[in-house]
Amino acid sequence: MLKNRSIPFGYCMTNGKYALNAREAEAVRKIFADYIGGKSLKTIAAEMQIPYNTGKAVWNKNMVCRVLENQKYIGENGYPQIISAEDFEQAAYIKVERNTYRKP
């Protein structure tokens, strides 16, 4: 089965190298800022205006979650950095906190 998107959201190929897609990179920054600011995955997905890929114009919370978990955004494996390592770690920490079951 083919992937819908082989290059991560926020990037494109230029002369055989990964480069930033300006509109998508700004959307990635907004996703991290909104999530760190307290918005839910579902709310962020509902507010997204840029299509995730050509086949899917509407985002869902799993797509947002994949963006938040993708370490390429901090500059891994030859990808240009979009967000800071601190923002990535903070989003990961918030995700763990939100997913931790707390007994009443």
C-alpha cells in the first residue's frame, strides 16, 4: 500500500534535498504553538486551513498527532528545522500528561 504522503508535512524536495514548504512550515509552527497553548488535537484539526495532502483536505486529530510526534521538525536526518527542540519536548510532555489516567 502506498503512503499518501512520502515527504512529511512542512517539507518539499528542491534539487534533490529537503526544503521548507513555507505555508506548511508555518502551519506546523502553529500546530505546536496551539497545542502548547492548551488546544486539543481535535480543535487544532478543525482549525487547519491547509490540506494535509492532495487527497485529504480535512484534518483529523491523528494527523495533528503525527505532526506533534515527528522528530524531523527539530532538524533530524537532513531535514531543515521548523521548531525548536524545547517546543518539541514541551509538546511531548503535555501529550504524556494529557494521556495519563488519573484516578478520582
